[in-house]
Amino acid sequence: MPGSKVFLPQAIPAPVLAAVISIIATRLFNLLMLVLLFRSDTGGTLSEILRLSLLPDYRLLFMLMGGVFLFEAGSVLMLLRGSYRWRTLFICCQCLVLLLILFRGRGEGLSCLPGIDPADSHHFVRHILLQKIPDLLIILLLCVPASSRAFFRRVPGPAAGHGEQER
């Protein structure tokens, strides 16, 4: 139509796209590893998860894992939109998970959970911390490149539904 403006979405920088794809891939891979772990150790995945969910420590752990998984799924969509707030929330969530692993893994933390040998709890914590390395690289992809910083600093256009800056 003559006189109407067409707002094209801003191109997503390659580092942000790589970070989003990495988040999706690592979370799906972690979910697959969890399912395979339960399937190989026990007869059935669902029955074992339901049995463990009756224990208070595992119930809290499953709720925390589910909440973080859903939060990260939502943050992926918001990262694609270029939301500065959600990038900050994603980074804070990763820091919180890391602190929970470090503090819960110290001393009697993980060894008090049924099924985890107290002698192997330090090895278990080290293994979990090694799995956080991709998250550190994802955070670097979201924060370090100039194109990523500019993408999250931009003011969303009227096509996004509002004209205010997302800070």
C-alpha cells in the first residue's frame, strides 16, 4: 500500500543464533542422557522417576530441573527477539544453577541423596561442573561479540508491539 511503512525484523547476528542453537542442542542432549541413564540402570524410566519423586530431596531436585528447563526454553525465544532483560535473566539463572551445584555438592550435600555414593560425590560434582562449560561458552557468545551486544542494545521497532527500549 502506498504510504504505509513496512518494518522488517532486524537480522539476528551469527553469535546469537549460534548461542540459541547451542542452548537448544545442549538441553535436548541433557534430556536424552537423563532418559538413557534411567533406562539403562532400571527397568523403566517413568516408574523410577515416579518412585524417586516421592523422596523429598529428589522432589525438590526434579522441580528445580523442570523449572530451569522451562525457563531456558522461554528464554531462547526471547533471546531471538533481542531482549536485553532475558539475556540478563538467562545469565543470572546459569550463575544460580552453578552456585547451587557448588554449595549443594560440598560436604554432605549430594551424598545425602539416595543412590549417590558419598565416596563418589566429589567426582559427580566435577562431572556436573564440566557439563557447565558449554553454558559458559554460550554466555560468552551472548555478551562478548560486538554484534551480539548491539543486537541486545537495540530499541525494538513498532512491529514488535512497543516502541520502548527493553532495559
